[in-house]
Amino acid sequence: MQISEQTRDGALVIQASGRLDSSSAGGLEAVLPARIQTHDKVVLNLTDVAYVSSAGLRVLLIGAKAARAGGKKLALAGLSDSVREVFDISGFTSLFTIAPDVDGAIAALG
């Protein structure tokens, strides 16, 4: 998994690409909670992520908990149909602000 970061319109945008599974989830886990602690608004762009396993969902849940605990905002952007289906089936859709793209996610964070 490749992870890059940029600041855009007052939000930190974390771009992930590749598969978010047991072999790559640790890389995102090392970045996401730490960035949420140091930024008020974080967008995780999943446009280039075609697959999310339960290990990936766990990392995203850790990020959501970090955001809530710190009074920060986290939004997800660009979920593919297959990733969105995983979110819908697992009940994760209701846990996150989800937008079709980064601009929408930034706008949703306010």
C-alpha cells in the first residue's frame, strides 16, 4: 500500500492506494491515528483502494475512535462500489462521513 499526504483547504488529505488488508493495514495504522491527533480535519482518500479486509476495517475504526476522542473530524472519500459494499454489509457506513470525492469530503467536514 502506498500512502501520501497533502494539505488542502485546511484539511490533511491522506491518499491510500493498493489493497487495505492484513499485510498492509499496519502501514495505515502507523499513520492515520497519529495524523488525526495533530490535525483538526482529516480526509482519507480511498479512490485507489480496490479492496478492504477486516484488518483494514479495524484500522479505519481505530481512526474513527481517535477522531471522536480528540474532537477531530475524519471523512472518507472515493469509495469504490466493492469497498462501499463492504462498508454497507459491515455497518461501517453509519460510522463515517463518506463523500464521493475529496472536495466533497472537505466540504462535509465544514
